[in-house]
Amino acid sequence: MLDLSDLILAAVAGTLGGAMNALAGGGTFATLPALIALGLPSNIANATSNVALLPGAGASAWAYRDELAPVGGMPVRVLAGITFAGGLVGSTLLVLTPTRAFDLIIPWLLLFALVVMIFGKRASDWLHARVTIGPRTLVTAQSLLGVYGGYFGGGVGLITTAVYGLLAAADPRSLFSIRTLMLAVANFAAAFIFIGMGMVRWTACLPMLLGGILGGWLGAWVGKKLSHRLVRIWTLLVTAGTTIVFFMRAYG
């Protein structure tokens, strides 16, 4: 049973995570450490974080609905369907992953997200100067994004932005809407598996969920006013700090 200070921590982490997801992705970097600090095993914390951030992601997607548009000529409904299927696969994989194995995997997933965030734009420019990528590659990439989002989700918004930049030459700011929607779809798919398998700790999830709704709405509102540079710097700092902490936790 959580006391008042624990409930406040969960709510604050949810608000921050929801806002981060709306701005640039990476909300898991706020919610997952908080849940582990509350004593949840890492895989249970990840599942709880996923469900807690779902309504906030939905609120952000709704706030950005007027900006929603296809990516690389691929209809939004097709991308959403691919993401949903991938989310089911990824969340099932998490259920099958032992807790200790997940503890060792998490830091590398966080590091991957950090590297993609740092070098995604440069890689995009380099790639588009040399090759043309078709819709089949986009479908494959979206499938992998769905699986990753269902399995872990940490930094999936950042990775999605980078991948869309690579494959569709899209500007990061123009991707706020579609990226947030895909995050919500992956979380929605995973929620079916996590809730059905009893992996969600509702005492921590509910206050975090309420905070996530508030943060998702506020983040979307602020995101329409902030420069991409400020959002990028903030998210980089949070991502780098969280990655270091989880490496120390797993291997220190």
C-alpha cells in the first residue's frame, strides 16, 4: 500500500512523463524510475508505466488532431493498424521476459534511444543525399516501432521522429501529431496484454494516469509554443541522466 508521499511522486512523475511524450517523447524516462523507486520490479514497473501514460498520450493526440497527416504517402489508418499489431507482439514479449533479464536489457534500450536522438537528424540528411526509400521500408520500420513500443516504449517517440525523418524526410515539428498518435496506439495495444496478464499495479498506476492526462494536455499546449531546440535539449538531458542511472543500477 502506498502512502501519501508515494501517491504524490507517482502523480508528479505521470505529469512530467505525459508532458515529455507530448513534446518530444521519452515520458517513460520520468515514470519508470519513479515506479522502480516505489519498489516495483522493472518489468511490472514498465507495464504499469505503459498503461499510466496511455490516457495522456491520447489527450496529446487529440490536442494535435488538426495537424494529423500521412507520412511518406502512407495513410494514418494503415500506420495505426501496423503499430497496433506490433504493440501486441512487443507486450507479449515483455510478459515472457524474466525480470532480471529485463533489468539488464533496459540500459541498452535507453542508450539506443539516446544515440538515435543525438544522431537521427545527421543520419537522415546523409541517407537522403544517397538513397530513396519506398513504402515497404516504411511499413517494416513501423512494425518494428510498434514492437518496441509494446515491449518497452522508452524513447519510442524520439525514435519514431528520427525514423520518419530518415524515411520520409519529415520535419520534426510536423511529426508531433502522427508521432503522438502512434505512441498512443502502441500503448493501447500493450494495455490489453498487460492488464489481462495482471502486470499493472493499480495503486501506483491510477495517480500516475491522472498526472499523465494533465501532463499530456499541458505538453501539447506548450509544444505549440516552444522551439524545437529547447525541447531537444531538455529531452536529451533527461534521457542521458536516466540512461546513466539504469546502467549503474544494472551493472554497478
